[in-house]
Amino acid sequence: RRLRPGIRDLIAYGWIGFWKWQSGAWGTVLFRRKALFLGVECRGRVRCWGTVQLIRAPLSRIAFGRNISIISDTYRASASSLYAPTKIQTFNRTARIEIGDNVGMNGASIVARSCCVKIGSNTMLAPNVVVMDSDFHAAWPPENRNCPSDNDRDVTIGENVWLGLGVIVLKGVAIGNNSIVGAGSIVTRNIPANVVAAGNPAAIVKQLGPARSTAPNRRSSENEE
């Protein structure tokens, strides 16, 4: 038996399609105007669904590459999103956020207090990912915890990286090219290239790509003899 959509299905599909279209059109226009007004660098096309919370401190730098996709809208977000707004913010004049080409993010928060947060090309940020270069508060002495931390560190995320749902990347971390970080992980130390990492704190679970043996090829050695 072949199912055919009823009038309510057509109305629902039409409404969803219209909402996604208008969210993308309005969100992109609003982002471009805000980026121009705030002095945010855009080297190419940036498409936005919904309103992006874009905040650049004076003399700091926020730069986007080409073909960027930013989802900051509940209707356009994936079913796994707990919240949809995307936030990109620098706090001090020395802070920098640099995003490469073909990067996609969905309800992410990228914050640089005084150092550099760099995200390589072709990287994907799943819903509710948080990336930050600072603890924002001093750990010791306890009576000074309302004071700003002076231990900010750069964060570098390589190319072709996939950060899963709800991943938190903390200060001073470098994630190598092509790696995947599993959902819900907290990254507190460096992750090499071409691995899957997961957990709290995130640790290597397995290697990615074909296994490479460092042992000499016996057959080729015999042929050479």
C-alpha cells in the first residue's frame, strides 16, 4: 500500500520549508550587517540560520573563511540540539578567533578571552559544542576567585575534525587533523591527528585510517637480495 501525504502533511512540510528559508535569508543578512558594523572579517560566503550572537572586543580579531555554515535557530537545528543559539565572542584586545573554510557549527559557543582560538578548514561542530581559551577565574587563593585568570592558553583545532554533541574543549588544547571527539567529551589535553577520542577527560579510543606497519617488507627485501 502506497502512502500519500494528506493536506495536513503538505501544510506541515510547507511551513517547515518556509521557516528554514526565511530563517536562512534573514539570518544571513543580519550576520553580514553585524559583521560589517563590528569589523569582523569574512573572506567568503557565510550562511546563517537564525541570529548569531557575534561580539568583538575593540582591537581583537574575528575572522571567517569561505563557505561557512552557522545554525543558530531552533527550527533549523538538528533533533539532538538542547539549545540552538551560536555565540562567537572575544573579550580583550589580544583575543583572536580564526575559522577556516567550509566549517559548519550548530548551536556552538566559541569564546576567546585573551588568546587565539583557531579552527581549521572542513571541521564540523555538532550541537552545543563549547570552545574556550580561559578558565575566566583564578583557582587560588580561593578568596580571589572572582578575579580574572591569567592562565589563558591558545586553542587549536585542526582540519577535518569532527567534534560530537556537547563536546567541551578547554584552554591550551590542540586537536590534530582528521580526528573525531565523541559526544559529551571534555578535552583537557592534546589529541593527536587521525584518532577517535572520547570520555572525561577525553582519551584516545582508536586510530583512524589504514593501519601502517613499521616492520620491513620481507618479500621486497628478498627481491632486492
